Amino acid sequence: MNKILIIDDEINIGLLLSKFLTRNGFEVKTSTNGISALELMTKEEFDLVLCDFRLEDTDGREMLKKIKTSYPNTGVIIITGYSDIKLAVELIKMGAFDYISKPLYPDEILNTINKALEAQKIINQAETKEPETEKRRESIGNVIPEEFVTGKSPASLELMKQIKLVAPTNYSVILNGESGTGKESVAKSIHFNSPRKDKPFIAMDCGSLTKDLAGSEFFGHEKGSFTGALYTKIGHFEMANGGTLFLDEVGNLSYEIQAALLRTVQERKVKRIGSTKEIDLDVRILVATNENLSDAIQKGRFREDLFHRFNEFNITIPPLRDRGKDIQLFAEHFLKEANAELNRNVTGFSSEVIDCMMTYNWPGNVRELKNVIRRATLITEGNEIQLKALPLEISTFAKASALESSFGSNVAVNPNKHDLKNAAMEAEYETILNVLKEVNFNKTKAAKILNIDRKTLYNKMKAINLD
């Protein structure tokens, strides 16, 4: 059982993290300040430390120096707020494995911790010059695939057809799709349906990489190879050797990094920064983007030669709004996950919620749906998720759509644009309509009840196309 130390001066965060990680099979201790944490580390050995960057008595930079000096075999992950991300990147150069930015998400935390623990095993082997076994090397970063909900809509069936077609090959694949459509889930499905399924699947977010950090993250570095390189770091290519490397938001890479990436892909060799030894690579590459790379090539932001290296096969993942009744299928799956995560027993959705989910456009796609279901499961008190548990923009959308359906398509309300002006117009439309119905559409009586003159009522009815 791996032992983890959480250092955070917010007691509630430490408590929640401790409970979550304990449920996932870790032995966990917590501390609220740097002094007590270092004292605890003199008494017990820890495999990994999760340290908040801002503490009452110190900061993440000083804690990292002290931990890595006294306990070099202990991995460190920094917990940071959005404004501290630049500092977190600096700490990675100093030896931290990774950072997690607030707000904290359980899936992200667990995935980062598992990768850190596996990578630290290999680094410890290299430091002690132990022979690296094939079995251990293959386990770096390996993940258990989430249950892949295939869906039953024509769009989903076509997607699965393409996955099954390309998965057994070694083709590089570009996954196109809007943000939140599940590109990483599709990449995992390709990997775990391929001959490489027992090898590592390594996911890398290219959108968060700086120019200085990218080389070390891709290719790794040797201890002492540059200022701040206090420890040997295994790059993502080496971690994925034998398996699959998934590059998310690949269009965000700088032109310089694209050139280095092209050489590695062409030569199938990688060399850590500061090393003269070349390592042979057998890595399948899957990349994802929510932008048109052909347009990026025309604008000089993406290398055409690298694009063709990646574009051996191309899959476009359909947006959620085009997947029909799959929305309810996905919602039921996410409800099951949320019940298990939150220890709840919500059994389903009200008919109003189902209608609302089927009507809404889901601009955030599957990711948005998952977050909505998790939140609704948390705040639901009964057995069914009711409309009031959904975010305002979704329930407002459903209400506007219902009004449009009942009273004609000439209603001048755009349910896709939920700014204050539009929300006020929707509320005004509904109020005027309800009062008119109460007085059998007698405009004089309606104006009196609404506390406005008859001319104002006519003008408002004209403005919202209420005939």
C-alpha cells in the first residue's frame, strides 16, 4: 500500500483528499503546515507528497527543496491555484513530478498520483542502478480504461465502426472534435482494443506546456543536464515505449517543439536532454485537436510535414447534440459513477429533466453533461434528480424551448444566449403571457394588473412578437 502525505493548511481540503485517497487504497496522513509535515517525514516514509503551494509557514518552493534534499526517493505533486501555475511549472523544473490546479477533480488527482508513483519507481531504479525489468517498464503510467459508453445513435455507431477498424493497426490517428466530446476516451478505446493494450497508455496535455518545459516533458532529462535539473526525469515518449502516446491539444505546440517532435517521430529514437544515449522507440501516436489543423498549416502555426506524419487516419467525434437518445444513456452512466463516487443512491431522472437534457444544446458536450450530473447527484435529496438540481442556464433553456413550442416559433427569445438581457426578456415574456391568459387576453385588464399603461403593453407585446 502506497503512503501519501497531504500538506494543506485548509483542513477541509486535507480531510476530503484523505477520505478520497483512502477509499482508493492508499494509506494517507495529513499536515496543515510545513514544520509538522517535515517532522512527520522524519518518523515515517512516504511514497508521495501532495503539497499546497501556499502554506502559512512556508511555500511549495521551500518544501520541495527540503523534501528532495532529505528524501530524494519521495515524489512531490504541487497543489496550486490558477494564479500560481507559472510558479508550479518552475517547481516541476526543480524536481516536482507535476502540479494539480484548483478546483480539484477526483479523476485528475487519482490519474496524476498513479502516474507519479509509477514514474518514481523507475527513477528510483535509475538512481540505485537496479536493472529495469520489462514488466516494470511497461507498467509506467498504465491506466485502467474507463467503461466506454458506445451509444446507439447512428453517429455513435459510426464512431465505434471507425475505432474498431483502426484499433488493430499501428496507424497514427488524428482525433477531431469540439471541446468535451471525449477525445481522450476514444484514444483509450483505440489503445485498449489494440495489440498494445497491455502496454502503457500515456496522455499528455500539450495545451499546458511552455516552450522551456516541453522538451523535458517529451524527452526527459538527466540529472545535472541544466540548472535546476536536480534529478533524472523520464520523458513521456520513454514512458509510453511499447504502448500508446496520446497528445491532447496538439495544435498548441510551438513551432520549435513541433520540429523536435518530427525528428523523434521520423527516427523512432529519443534522447534525454543531457544524455548521449539514444533509446529506440516503438510508440503509437494518437493526437487530438478541437481546431482545424489544415487551417493552422495555412496560417503557418503547424508544420505540414508533422501533420502528415500524424494523419494516417482521421476520426471526427460527433458533438453530443448530434447523438440523440445517447444523451440519456450517457447521463445514466454518469449517474452510476457519481453515486459510487459520492456514496449516494439517486435512482434516476424526472421526466422534466430528461426532456430538458434532450433539448439542451450541450456546448460543453460529454464533459459538460458529466459535470452537470455529478453536481445534480450531490445536491439531490430524493431518489430522482429534479429540474431545480440543474444549472440555471439549462433549465432556462428548457423553459424557453417549451414556450416556443407551445406558442409558435415567432417568440423573440434566443435560448442559446443566456445573458442578463435575454433572461429578463424571457421572464417578461412569461409574465405578460400568464397575465393575458388569466384575463382571457383582455389587454386593458392585463395592463392594469401589470401596472403599466395600455400603450406600453402593446409596445412590449410587439417587441417580443407576442401576437
